[in-house]
Amino acid sequence: MPFEDRVTGWNRLDMSNSSAEDQPTYGVERHSIDYVSSAERHGHVRDQGPFWFTINFQFMSVSLGFVGPAMGLSLGWTTLAAALGILVGTIFMAFHATQGPIMGLPQMVQSRAQFGYRGVILPLSATLVNFIGFNVVCALLIMGGLHDLFGWDRSAVLIGLGILSALLAFYGYDWMHRVVKLLFWTSMPLFTILSVAIAVGLVPHGPIRQLHFNGVAFGVEFATCASYNLQLAVYVSDYSRYLKRDTPAAQIVGYVFIGAISSAIWLIALGAWLTTRLGLADPMTAVNQAGNALFPRFGTIIAIDSVLLMFAMIAMTSYSGMLTLATLLDSLRPVTPTMTIRAILIGLITLVWVGATLAAGENAINALMLLLTVLLYLLVPWTAVNLVDYFFVRHGHYAIKDLFRADGIYGSWGWRGLLAYVLGWIVIAPFASLSGIYVGPFAKKMHGIDIAWLVSLATAGLVYYLASLSFSAESEQAAIAASEFELEGSLRTSSQAITLEESPRLEPQSVAIR
């Protein structure tokens, strides 16, 4: 199939006089791994703040506040360590968001420039397993919480969760933004009331645990929280790629950064208070008890709202998992995006994570959290390579169409990216800290403090930068210019032709990237 027939797959482009920004999509999203043209861009950069704020506004953030106190760290020191960790980790995550508007592509498709058309399968595989594991953890938390609060059958909850999240993922980008925005406005008042009530002493609690500063616990809390938002890096630009191409980089980084850190720090501090004052080890139980102590059933309402927030995260992960799986398959054999393929891939991903949840059992969350730590180790060097390439090597200039050609300028195997990626893995071993499984020699000397992700990040980024010193950006300029004309110039020409003919609507031959 010719390249031009696969650039936007089955997408149809409305090029009437109304701007794309005034025409939100209320049906099923028409794009997947293909390029979003300038004429189809819509949305406001300011919405990125509430979006990423809401993503962290749920029980997984609350549970991070339990880490430090469990090791003897006081409320104040836990909050400080968490805040510093979140600030450091989110910096890297937020900068990935700039790639969406510039390239108009999902996050992992962009990685072909660093790893090659087929070499990208390596980070894609790690990303896909990470998505599955993340959904399993979320599902277990939801199933256990609803069973404990209302006695709901775990299997029934799981099946309903799988069907509804798959449906939302199928509808795609715009609908997920709408659902998350709705949850922002329902969640903010609830958690604000609870937090203010705690601050002014309206929520009763037991004796305060006598906790103090603990260097090891402080380091563990910091490292855990620093890695928290890094896990969002693999799909952050999936949810910014419809923004206008001229969106200022500083604005999108700022909105994503502020949104992602503020909710995480808020709920981590809340979690630290709950465990040190109420002496509970389960975040859903703690929130429910604190809220109900303020008003009857108030804690239950907050718990249900948090379940909905985690449901939205599962849908987002399934959606990005579909994009990742489509990219992986496309790297093996060209794939044309169709609605049928979209449904099949989302259905397949849903079946896998639902099946894995059933196989995991009710008490597997700790093991799965360790799995997510391992997968984070595998994804951190990808973050370093991707950011160094985008900001310091190619400076955001890519030949989009060549990302979808095995014989394009990026080749099948990107030796620079693969070398940096593998070395980023290797240096993790001495610093890794997986409680009960493996603790590296340097991690032992640091009493289990996990800085493996930081060492990997620095190593992979430096190796890739040094390997790229022999790279000449000028060698790609002709291909970039040809790509820009093919993707955008032809659409502008067609639009001008319509104006002359006074035709109200165009349905051009699609210009889809596979």
C-alpha cells in the first residue's frame, strides 16, 4: 500500500470555514498512531494542568505518603522528602509533553528516530508490559476497596471495569479529556473539604506516633516519589498531540509540571497524615474513615470518586497500550489504522490485564508494585535517550514520514539509542533495591535507598549524547522539508482549491502515517 494512503489511515479531515478548535470530536477518535495534521488540532494548553492534576488525584498518590512513616519518618519530613522527589521526577516527565504538539504523534512512535524502525520494539515491549502491570495494580485496589466498603463481588467489579474502561479507551482522546475534566471538578471540592477539616482539627484521631528524622527513610521516600511521575513519561504526549503546533513549549511544560506535582504532593501529605494519626495501612480505608468522621458517608463518597479516578487511569493506560501495541506491530509489518484494528487491540489489551488480574489473586499488590519498579528501571533509559535526542541532538526537527518507513533516514536499527539503552540497563544492577528479591552492592551500602533510576538516567543520556557527536543534523534537512510538504503542504493546497470552488467540505485522499 502506498505511503500516502496510510498517513492518516481512515481519517477524514473537515476543512470547512469553521476552525478545528471550535469542532470537538463527540464520536470515536479517528486517529491512532498516525499523524494529526495542523488543520485538525484543537484544545487549549491550559487544560493540560487540570488533566495531569487529576491523573495523580487518587489512592496511589495517597499510598506514597505511607512509605516514610512505615520506616519511622515523621509527617513533616515525609512531606518534604516527597515534595522534593516529585519535583525532580516530574521535570523529566513534563518535558516529554512538548513533543506532542510539535510532532503530532503518540509518544512511543517518536522513539523510532532514536532506536530505529524495528529497534524501537525493545522499549515498546517494556512499555506494554508496564501498562498491563499498572492496570492490574489499579484493578486490584479498586476490587479490594469496593468489596471492603460495599461487599461487592470482586470478579463482577473486574468485568465491569474492563468493559467500561475499554469503551472509554475506544472513544479515545477527546472523551478521555472530557471525563478527566469532569472528575477534576467532582474531586477538588471533596478533597478540599477533607484537607481543610484535617488542617483545622475537625477530624478526630488517635495518639500521634512519635516519629523523627531518619536519613534512610527520607532517601527511600524521596526516591520512591521521584520515580512516581517518571512512569507517566511513556504516554504524556499521547494526550498533548492534538494541541496546535505553535503551542509555546514553556507553557505546556509549565501546565503539565504544575498540574502533576500539586495533586501528588497534596495527596502524599494527606496520606502521611492519615497513617501517622489514624494508624491505618490501607489508603482507601483511611480516607473512608477520616471522611465519615467528618460527615456520615462523606468518606464513602470520596472513596467512590477516587475509584472513578482510577478507572479513568485504567482507560488511559489501555488507550496508550493500544497505541504502543499498534506501533510494535507496525514495526514488524505495516499496519493501516482502522476502527476494527483499534477495537481488536483495545480488546486484546483488556483481556490480558483482566486475565492477569484474575491470575494475580487478591494479595499480589506488593509483588506487582515490585514488578512496576523493575519495569521503571527498563523505561528510565528510554526517557534519557528520547529527551537528549529531542532537545540536544535534533532540537525537535524530525522527518515525520520517515518514522513510518523501514528504509527511511532513521533506519531499521538505531545503534546510538540501542547502545545507550542497554548500558542504561547494565548500570542499574549495582544500585537496584528490590526488597526481598535483590539489593545491589551499592544499594546495600546506602541502606536500601534506590537511586538506580537516577544512575540509569544519567548514564543513558550521556552515552547517547556522546555517541551523537558524530551526527550531523544537516544530513536530515532535505528529508524533513520533503516530509513537511507532503504532510502539510498538500493539505493547504487542497484547502485553497476548495475555497476557489466554493465547496463546503473536503474528504481528501487520506495522508495517514501507517
